Amino acid sequence: MRITMIGSGYVGLVSGACFADFGHEVVCVDKDQRKIDLLLNGVMPIFEPGLDELVARNVAAGRLRFTIDLPEGIKDAEAIFIAVGTPSRRGDGHADLSYVYAAAEEIGRSLTGFTVIVDKSTVPVGTGDEVERIIREVNPEADFAVASNPEFLREGAAIDDFKRPDRIVIGSDDPRALAVMRGVYRPLYLNKSPLVEMSRRAAELTKYAGNAFLATKITFINEIADLCEKVGADVQDVARGIGLDGRIGNKFLHAGPGYGGSCFPKDTLALLKTAQDYEAPQRIVEAVVAVNDNRKRAMGRKVIAAMGGDVRGKTVAVLGLTFKPNTDDMRDSPAIAVIQTLQDAGATVRAYDPEGHEQAKKVLDNVVYCDGAYQTMEGADALAIVTEWDAFRALDFKRVKELLSEPIIVDLRNVYPREMVEQAGFVYHAVGR
């Protein structure tokens, strides 16, 4: 099938490359000439494990190409996916849909023959209705249907998530649109991936509801972790004990410094704004957002407390900047608030992240960026592990002790067993343990 992906960011590029790998003919369209130039030269604008090889393979096979020419890019397409950004709108927190609507208008002007327009971007309930209205307004004779197909990709594992999904959600009541979408995802039938068909509005809400629930699990276990510290329990034992309950499950029950990234922060906020518009308050999600925002700076204060309560003139070595491993994404990363809290208290911060330096420099000032984990620790008064990259899971504690001026480790991701670190001669502080 011929597929066009409008937007070559994280969702559009990963989805387009995977569709091409299934054998579809895919064109990725983007207005950013620099991004297209990078892709044409085999350079990925984002870091995602395995993406460069996937793109190169399908470009070489002639199944994947890139352009800034939208009319040419959608020519003869059977399905056009809108995968542009929907960031939180400055001022009120609503999802900024201007890119979605601009894409819909441009698509509408160029449609020929029956085409399925698919909202792949994360959008509030009712966005598909507006996309349909815009297209009909600019091209009353167009033959098309609008469907919702939310993405459920985890950064760092997006390719596997796309090719082996828990489920595929398709929102449409149009028989022709459903037939096209079944054809698009037919290659996944061999994996027995459930294809769940529902109304367009239900599909739009499914994405937000899913992310809000996962954010709630993270925030729940983080608050339990605080209680564990007070009563002398180990949150990892508690998480294991409740996670074995099939009704709960063990995923997203890892205590840490709070959630960040491209989805949970903006999606929970957008859900709250939508709920307010429809006068259906979401009190649980409101609490989740507030607790998570407060937790990030609290983790900075945790590092300060571990260093005796006063860090003025001291140096902290920070390992990990991105919101999670295997990505270069700094959006709403807990590391930002942790570092800013340390700096506000007068500390100097030395930091290392395997992929995040360039993005971190855009949001963090006065940080000393180092070329490796051990270089970061040279002369520092404490080590804080903020992101659980694999490269930080087997540190040489003898070498670490020689480099740090004080043997203090604050492990905000619970990477290490307490006994191991304390036996190596460190004062060890974890989360909920």
C-alpha cells in the first residue's frame, strides 16, 4: 500500500520506517528542510536504537523516501497519517493543535480519489471532527474519511513496540476506512496483535486515558516509596509484592524521581484541560500531576540532605540527564529540576549522559558537561544517579571512591543493592529503601 506520513519527528519517522519495513511504500513529509536534508544524508534527527539501520535499509530498497513537497508526497496515497507535534500550548496547557489543523488544510487542497486521513498524533477528543470539517471546507468534493490511530511507542523501544504491539487501536465508523486500516496493519496479523476497532472519539480518549493511568501508577509507587523511607520498609519489596497481583501488574512500579518525556506530562495536562471543558473533573489525574511536579525538586533536596544539608561551594556529579535511558529526549526530564535545585542551593554540577548533552544544553545553564562517567566524578563531593543508563549499572566502586572527595552516592533510580554499595565503603541513599 502507498502510505504518507506527515511529520518526520519521533512518531512519524519511526512509524514510517516500520511501515516501509513491512513492505509498504512510504513517503515522509516534513516542512523542516534541515531535517529532510539530514534524513536524505542518512543522519537521524533523533536518537532511537536501531532506527538508522532501519531507515537505511528501506531507503536502499526504495520503499522509504523523504520530501518537503506535501502535494507530491500524498499523491496516490491510500492512507495519510498526520504525525505532527501537539505540544502543550503556552498559557493554558491545552494541546497545541495548530500543526494538525495546518496539515489537514494542506492535505485537503491536494486530495484526489478516496483517501483515509489518519490522526496519529496524540490529540484531544473531537480533533478528528475538526480535521474532517477543515478538509470539507477547503475541498467540498473530496472523497475521504478521517480515522484515529493513536501511537503507543516507548522512547528507546519504539521499533519493537511498533512491530510487536500490545494492541492496535483504530477509531472509525466508516467501513471503507476500516478496510484500508486493516490492510495497513495486515503484516502484524502474524504476530496476533489485537486490532481494536472503536469510534473515533473513543480512540482519541484511549491514548490519554492510557498515559494518565500509567502516570498514576508511577506517582502511586513514588508516594509509597516516601512512606517506606519513613517506616523502614523497602519499596522494591512492596512493589514486587503488589506487582505479582495479576490485577495490578509489575510494570511502572519502579520508584524514582518522577515521570517526564514527550507524553506523560503533556498528555495528563491536556486530559485535565479537556475534562474541564466538558465539566468532568479528573481529580485523581490532577493529584498525579501536582505530586509529580513537586517530586522532581524534592529529589534535588534529597541529594542536598545526603550531603549534610548544605551544598554551597560543593560539587555534585550527576549521571544521566535524559528522562529515561536510550533516548536523547530532555523534555520534562527530572534531571532538569534536580540540577536546578542543586544550583539554586549553590552547588556546582558536573554531568554526563551518553546521548543527552546537546539537548540538555538547550535547557540547562552553567553545567560542566563531561566526556564520561568517571571524568564526571573527579573531585566531586557526591555522586547522584538520575537516569538508569546501562552504562551506569556496573560502576567500578573502587575507582569511584578514589575519584570522589566524599564517599556519597545518591541513587535516584535504585540501580544498586544497598548492601553492595555500603560494603564498598559508601554512604548510600536510595529512593524508598
